[in-house]
Amino acid sequence: MAVAKWATPGTRSSNIDTTDEIAGMANGGESFPIFYDNSTNRNLYGAVTLKLGSITPATGGAISLRVVIGDGTDTADQAAGDVYTSVLVTGAGAKVVIFPMVRLYPFEIQFSVINNTGVTLNLSDNGLYVTPYNEDVS
């Protein structure tokens, strides 16, 4: 009988926010798309790490990650897609959010960040990283 378990995770990507889409984003704003191509590796999941430069979020302030796919020809509207949300801890300082089980699709993916922290995001020290992983059935 086969047993399903986690396969060894892939290597974390470099910062995929190469055009600083997150930098200085106002509260209530959503970034332009940040692209991640999963069409070759076709990983099932990803731990997506969002690093934010020093901010002081309002109580209950949250940050969200939207995942929108294209099918190789068309891309869904940005208002569509899966949304993952994390409430930030209060207090001044850099923040790290890890969305632990983001569903990846076998296409080019567009991530966007939605700022509901109650403050404008820092202009520097931000980044978005993907650590892909799969299941192993043996």
C-alpha cells in the first residue's frame, strides 16, 4: 500500500519582487502583479515568504497574498484568484509573514500583495520568496 508524505522541499527562490511592487504601498492598496513561473516544475504547493521593511501596523492590521493564474494564453482578472491573509503583530520593526501552504498551479502565476496594515509599507527591505514543495507517494 502506498503512503503519501511530504517530499523534500525545493530551494527557496530569490526575491521575485524584482520591480519593487510592494515598496511604499499605501494602506488599502494592492500591488501590481509579481510573476512566478511554475509551468516547468509544476510544483503543487509553496511556502510564500513576505518580508516587509520596518513598519508599525495598526492593531488587527493584516497583509494578504492573492494568487492569480494564466492558462498560457489568458490571465484571470486580478480580482479573481486565491487569497491568503495573515494578521501582523503590532509594534515597530521589520515583519516576516510566511503563508505556509499556497496552492501553486502549473502555469505562470501572478502574486499580488494587499496592504491592510493600517499604514503605508516601507520603501525598502521588502521581498517575496517562494519555497516550492510536493507530495511523495511511495
